[in-house]
Amino acid sequence: MVTPRFCVPAPLSAADVGREFELPDAQAHHALRVLRLAVGDALTVFTGDGGEFAATLVHAGKRAATVQLDTYLTVEREPTLAVTLVQGICASDTMDAIIRHAVELGAAGIAPVVTARGARFPSGPHGTKRLAHWRQVVVAACEQCGRNRLPPVHDVVAFADWCRMRESSRAGIALDPGADRALAVLPAVGGALDLLVGPEGGFAPDEAARARAAGCTPARLGPRILRVETASLAALAAVHALWGDLR
């Protein structure tokens, strides 16, 4: 059985080994009511800043759960290539799935951008709530896949603004099914990479031009047109297989 993992928003460090720690309400509910953990069961606790604790459930009340932090592990599971997925905002369920699987595939960050053909992003409190939801999707994905550093979901900006603010020193690839070159034949990338993927309708012509002007190389994945959720994840897997830690 895989040891259940819990991300906790607490300033824990190796110095806390041996102490008891009460899980926050949401994590306690999941541990006790969803997973049905009992006293003596093993679990893993991490803060999202690196490292993790092997822990034991030592108290299980109706709503409260207390764990003992047994051992601190410095294990790292981050990829050698830091890929930021610059994703044109899609329909809600599709966007959730892309973010979830992007975390599993090792994305170092997700930058949601508003594009001409993409889904609308709400303003005000509704937008704040949507962004908080995406960040919680990241937490759940890290709990599932074993990552102990939370990749950020950056604030939403217009695609034109993202291109204007982009660091020109970073490598960049923009998916384009009509590009002259395939992703696999591009020069090797090391260090950091911006991977641009449009929404359901792809990037508009002026957006594709902006991406090129910002230093992002257009590339196709293959001879078939992929749905956006397929394209984003296939591209992430491909770049990590070509130049990252999936080799």
C-alpha cells in the first residue's frame, strides 16, 4: 500500500523530528473520514518547500488528527529541466486536468494566459477563487505523485503582456501544428524552458507572431492535430524525454 501523503501549510524543518503535530482540519478530515487511517498508521507530511517527514498517526479523534514526525528525508523529485507551461486558459474541467497532469509530468510552474480563442477568465472575487482552486489542484497532484515542492500557478495575465514581460534569455517553444520543424529536431535545451500551448482553438495568428517576437520557437508535435489537453501533456512528456529526466 502506498503511504498517504499530506501537504501542510506549516513552517516545519528537520529540527521538528520527534515532535507531535496536529494536521489542519481539511487534512485531518481526509485522513480520518476518507482514508480511514487509524492510530499507528504511517503517513508522509511535507510543506511544499522541499523535503518530507515520515510520520505516524498517534491520535485520531472525531475531527482532530495528530501525527508524530519520525524522520526527515531530504529526497528531491524535481526534474532537471525546469519547464514552465504557459497555457492558454481552457474550459474549467480541461484546465483542471491539464494542471493536474502537468504537475505529475514535472512542470516547474504553470502560467495561465488569456488568449483570443480561449475561455473567459472571471474578474474580481470569482477570478481569485478560480486561481485558488488551480493552486489546490497542484497541492493534490503533488500529494499523489510524490513531489514535495509545489510548482507555482502564476497570476493570470493577457498573453500579450506575458510575451512583453518574458525573459529573453530563456529558451521558449510554442506549439504550432503548422510549424516547419518538429519538436524532436530542435536543438537541445538545458536549464529552463517556456513551453507555450494555446487553448482549444490554438493561438491566433497575431499571438503566434508575438510568441516568435518574444523568442519562442514554433514547433509541431507530429502529423496529427491534438486536443489541447493531449497537446500540453504530450509536449511536456516529450521535452522531458528529449532533454530532461525521462531519458
